[in-house]
Amino acid sequence: MAVIEELNISIGQIPLRLRIPEKALFEQASARYAQFLSVSPHALPISLHASGDANAPAASEDMASAKFSYQFNEASLRWEGAAAEFRGVRHEYGLDSLLRILLSVLLVPRSGFLLHAATILRCELAYVFTGHSGAGKSTIASLSPAGSVLTDEISLLSATEDGWHAHGTPFWGEFRAEGANVHAPINGIYVLVQAREDRVERIPARDVLRALLPNVLFFSRDRDATEGLLRALAGLAEQVPCYRLFFRRQASFWEAIT
């Protein structure tokens, strides 16, 4: 029987305990999430099984019986509330994808969500730059001071008693910013638009959902979960200023912001 290693991490203040039977995958995950190691007695246990694992329990034929389930390619996840199971996890990238999918659901009751965005720390405040693939998130990260990039690809935003905060995540993109397990108040959210001049344009609160929703990571079809996400976005629209940032892919964009 394979020896199961446990890796305790926390992302966006959500503690997770990964139970990994494959040594190689454990070592990969340990390196990838090194900045997010954290032990909590309240961590959600997640059992991992590689494709073809003879020791894995039989898969349920009814994925709909789970509180949340999702499947893509040969990988799948089931969340039963008190525990979760990942199947078909053969490498760190598959694990990373399943964690993003699960977190998108776990964040809803916490008034949080994942956003395709780069987050930069400046004067202890978080600046969030969002956009579709190729919009310039990695460029924003590369033009920012060393050590200031919380993430260049997937940002985690959540409401706290002190307002909305952006959290570092281990979900990096081309810039490969490893992030840090810290969070900061959000100064503003900027929808990226490539242009010949640097300027910002305030987005009215009534239009924020339409501007952000295409970049939100969300995989549930549950009505309550969907309504929870929309409530969170509506709350953010009322509390956090959102802008369109027209920029020339040069560091001068900071002058238009500050």
C-alpha cells in the first residue's frame, strides 16, 4: 500500500489538507505551494488519486450525488462538504487546475471569488488588473517592482470586516510570480485596454458586473451558488472603485493611476 503524505496549505485563508499517495507528486506540490504552507485543525481534507490507482475506492456512478462535482479530460473532483476527492491527478498542473475549480465554489459562502487578474502591491494597497488572455496581465507584472507581484494570472478577492481584500495565490501565468500568502485592501480594479495613451476611465457601479463577469472563474451550475457569486460581485461594485485602464504596455501606466 502506498504511503500517503499530507501537505497542509492555505489559499485565501481557506485551509486545505492534501493527502497525496505519490511521492513525485508530493514533492512537486510541496515546491509549488511552498509559500502557502499552513497547518489548521479545520483544514478541508482532499484525497488525491492518480489515474489507474488500484488502491483508490470505486468511483461513484452518480456524480450528481456530490455537493459539487466537476470533470474535465481524465481528471475529476468531488466535494461532499466535509471532504473532497481528486481523481486522475498525474502531475502538479492537474492538481493546480482542480484546486482552482474547488476554490471557486468554496469562496462563495465567504463572499469571495477568483478573477483572471494580476495583483500588484503598492504602498500596502492592492491594485488588481483584469482582462482576457493577452490583455496585458503578464506585461503589468513584468513592469512592476520586484517583490510587488502577488499574482500575474489568477487573483483571489474576498470581503472582510475591513472591506475587500486581494490575496496572493500560487496560480501564476507567464510571469511565473509565485505570490505570497498575504492579503491587502484593494485600492481599485482596472480592466485592461491596450491603447496609444495611458488614461483611466471610471466604470459606473451598475456596469461593473458586466465588465468583470467574463473574467471570473466559476464552475458551478447550482442556483444558490450562482446567486451568491452575483451578490458578492454586486457588493464589490458598491465598495471598490473600478476603472478601464487604457495603457501602452509601458511602466508609465502608473502615472495615470496614481
